[in-house]
Amino acid sequence: MLTEIENKKLAELLFPEVEKTTEYWEEKFPYRKLGKKAEVTRMAPSPTGFIHLGNLYSALADERIAHRHGGVFYLRIEDTDAKRKVDGAVDLIINALRYFNIEFDEGAGFGDDAEQNAYGPYYQTERVEIYHSYAKSLVERGLAYPCFATEEELSKVREEQEENKVLTGYYGKYATWRDKTFAEYEEALKSGAEHVLRLRSQGEEGKEITFHDEIKGDVQLPENIHDIVLLKKDGIPTYHFAHAIDDHLMRTTVVIRGGEWLASVPIHYELFHVLGFKMPKYAHTAHLMKFDEETGGKRKLSKRKDPELSLDFYRKDGYHPHCMKVYLLTLLNSHFEEWHEQHPDEDLNNFPFSVENMSKSGALFDKDKLHNICKNELSRLSEDEVYEFLKTWAEEFEPEKAKLWFADEEKLKSILRLYMGVGAKRRRKDLIFAKQVFELIGYFFGDESEKDEFKLGTEEEKKILAEYLNTFDYADDNSAWFNKLKAVADKLGYASDMKAYKANPEDFKGSVSDIAEAVRISVTGRANTPDLWTIIHIMGEEQMRERINAVLNA
Ligand code: GLU
């Protein structure tokens, strides 16, 4: 054990350039003046250039918790790992979240605006001076020390530990630099050898901490006994050390982060304690899981196997941000679905979101469920809203085709009205996401890419279509038009009366519904569509004849 004076001398040797004290930083970043219930949350991504559904999932939780009661949601960039850094990653994060209407109040990406930088800098690599003040203070108090162990030495110890089947790591008697004399530290430092700074852990083997997680409840975990690295060889902090200092000084009140960090809580517990900080509340989120067809079980969504993990996927295919939000809230909070059903028109932000009700086990990502939500939500939007949304999407992702789709506003709106079932007894729910919408209605714009199969065979089909065209009159109303379909049926040996058909199906080749289907598939390419007469009247006679003639001449 070093004496108090030796600790001070060691701290001075290690950090001669550090002048600012921890008190200085405490004063510079005072507790925030917020209402009683207000929470401060943050998103703290590493700038790897990949932003995924899991990020959006927890960002939404952060944002909701902060903004429920006038708190603050800020963005901190954890860029201590130079190897993973990607240029433009911060803009990517901000833009991706903005698309889903999730806005930060403060933090990285705000330029020079003083108010939104009050607790910055928000890039960890710009905070090294701060970390060093705290590191120095720990050394002064005998709670941290330099460690000169080389990689080879460390892996040798590890092998030995594995052989003897004891806990691996740098702790207790294996922590060879923990109890050196001042002279030994001094000599090693003077030699200029590389070193890291380690915590001199105060934990005891066999003891446990009880830790309260906002989602998981009380959790018992073994006390930390490892002399973990605080500063790496280059003086850059580890995640653990930076997390404690940043969340303390930025005055975070709730840390929402991935469940993979739960096992590190004992380290953070000790760090907050030795640094004299009050711990924030923690909520460790469940992983997003997916049903795996191969194994029949659940598995984590993976970057490699699941394109739908990337947020880009949802923008490229044109998922409406509101639908995504409804879906994610459904995944995040068990009470949300019922609330939304009871208050379908209420602003989603009025939902009483709570951390406690967040999903404890892995939330299951289910595309069918997402699509059902999309169908429901889109059917509730006005036709103007859907039109504007599709237009914005198409101009970005299908600029060439957009010219055709949006050349005639009234036409497209009539199509949307039809597919959204506006005014119908039972609203249709056909629309899911922008790309799918244009696949669905593409035939109005000459898209022939997809055709359902004719049931009756080509020759029969052609007979029906020729007869249909013969008697077709654009001026007919819906019922006159349908009567003509019936006449075609009678003429060609199909039942025009469904009751008669059902009673004696063997007397007929089929029924009027087969006639309608033949026309429908020829005109639209699909066996299933909204009202065919209306489709023909939006499309116009010329295009209808063209499409039918194409089948006849094939
Ligand atoms: N940079 C960490 C990560 O991306 C943040 C974890 C946290 O939110 O504290 O996993």
C-alpha cells in the first residue's frame, strides 16, 4: 500500500498536465433545473455508420421517457474506438431518427448552438481532459494505478487461470501491478514503457450486490473484483469509465441500453461508488428477436441475415413513419395496443409510456404484425396524407416512375380512394408501404410485371373477352355494366344467376363470377381487386381496351 503522499506523487507523475479538478467539472455541469418528474435520457451510439431497428426501438423509449414530462433527450457519440469510426455517422443517425419523428434536444449534431451544447462536448474523444481529471483523483486516493503488464503476460495468466479452472481476469493475486511500491511504479514510468490505468477494485469475492433494473426488477449480481482498465494505453477511456463520468456529468437520470450491458453493472456500480457519483436509473432492454424458420425457435435479429434490421430498409421500401412508431410502441409497452385501440385518433405522444412496462423478454419482431398495423394505420389517414407521403417517397426512391405516377393528381387520388375504401361500407385495407402500393396499383400506369393466372384456359378466356368487348359501353353505370357480364355468361353457357348455379353446378361451365374474373385479370393482372367497374372508369376505355386486346392478341 502506498502512503497518501506517494499516491499524490504517483498521480502527479501520471498526469502532470491535468490542472482542472473534479470539482471544477462538477461546477461547470450543474444539476439540471427541470421539473420533478422530468427525466434526462440519452442515446449513446458508437459511430459505426450502421443504424438499426434496435437503435430506433430504444431511441423511441428514450425520447418518450424524456418528453413525457418535459425532460431532455440528448445524443452522445461514443467514438473511443477509432477502428469502428465512420465519417458521416452522426448525420446518418440524426437523419434516420428524424425520419421517424424522433428529435434530440441537445448533443452532437447541433453545431455551435450554446444551449444545446451546455453539457458537452458530446463526442467522447473530445472529453479526454475531463476523464483525466477523474483518473488523477482516483490515483490520488489510491483507487487506481498504472499497469505495465504486456499482452503476452496477460494471456499467460489467462491460460494459467483456465488450466486451474479459476475465474479469468486481472484481479487479486493475479493483478501483478496492483501492489507495487512507489519506486517500482516510478521506475517503470521513467522507462517509458506502455501502460494502462486500472481500477484498484474494492470488491470482495463471494459478495453480491442487489441492483434495481427499471425493466427487470431487482437483480442479484456478484460484486466486481476485477481491476478493470479505466484508461487505455493511449489515454482514451474504456466504455465503463467514460459511461460513469459522462452520464454523471451530463446529468442523465435514466440509462436505457442494450441487455448485453447488464453483466457489466457490477463494474459500473463500483465506479459510481468510488467516483462519488449517484447512480442513474438503469433499464436494460430486451433484444429484438425473430422467429427462425430454420430452427423453429427464436433468434436475435442479425445484421447479416436480416435486411429488415437496418433502418434503411424501411425508408427504401417506404414504410410510413407513423406506422413504424405504432408498431414499435406495440413492441415496447405491453399496454400500448389496447390503449391505441381505444383511442385510435389520439396523438401517440399522449400514451402514458412507462419504463416498467417495457418488454422483459426478447421482443419478437414480426413482419406480418407490422404489415397489419401498416394496413390499419394507412387506412385511417386521409387520402391527401397518403398522397403526400407516397409522393415524397417516390421522388426520392423512384424519381423516373414518379413522373408518370404523379402526372395526374386526380387520377392517383381516385385510385387511392378506391384502395383505401373511402366511403365503402367496409373499409379496404390494401395499402402497406409505398413500394407495395405502387406494385398494387402499377397496372394503372402500364405495369405488366405481375399477372395472376387465368383459371379457364386461354381459348375460353379469349371467347369471353371478345364477347365482353363487343357489348361494352363506357356510359353504362355499374349495374348496367354488370348485367352485360351476365348476358355474356348466358350466351357462353355460364350461369348468370348464382342461385341457379349453386343448385345445379353441373349444368353450367361456370358462373358469372368466372366471367368477371376473366375481365378482371385481363384489365388489372390480378384476381383480387376493389370494384372493377370503378377501376375501369378511373383507367378509361382506351387503356382498358388496350389491356384486353393485349390478351386477345397474345
Ligand atoms: N456505445 C454503447 C453501445 O453502442 C452505448 C451503450 C449505452 O447506451 O450506454 O453499445
